Amino acid sequence: MIDRYSLSKEAAIVFEVQGRCFPHDYLFSHFPQFAKLQAEAVEMLMVSDIGDLHIYEKVYIALMAVSCYECDYLYKTLKAIFLDYGGNPLWLTDIN
């Protein structure tokens, strides 16, 4: 993770809201318009109450998809989010 004090203004906001700033958040902070659109898309798809799935269930589906592409960075990022939202660690056995 990135040191909080080396962040741009936009990345610092992400840090304040999420309690962390992943490298992709830091990268997006250099493109504020894109970062805003990306944040809105994530909010709508993953956090909003659309449908009957809990946030951790939505993230688990994303984890299963990412595991097919063997992208360790994205897998580890989603794994942290899954656990933060109360996902069962036993669900992560043999997914990667």
C-alpha cells in the first residue's frame, strides 16, 4: 500500500473514505474525471442495494471471475474487500 502522505488530493479522499489507497486508486487519482466515473460504476455495481445479493457475495462473484485470469493483484485486492465486508474466509479455500 501507499503512504498516506505521498498521495494526491483525490487519492487522499479515497484513503479517508476507504481507510486505504490501493495502487490503482493512486493511479486513477491522476485522472480525476476517469476516477469519478470508475468510482460511480463500482458504487452502482458493488455497493448499491440493487438486487438481493450482499456486498460480500457480489465481491465473491468478482473473485471467481478474476481467478480465471490469474491476476494476483486484482485477486488480492478483491480478497481484502471481501473480508472487509464480512465474507467468510472459508469461501476462499481453493478459489485461486
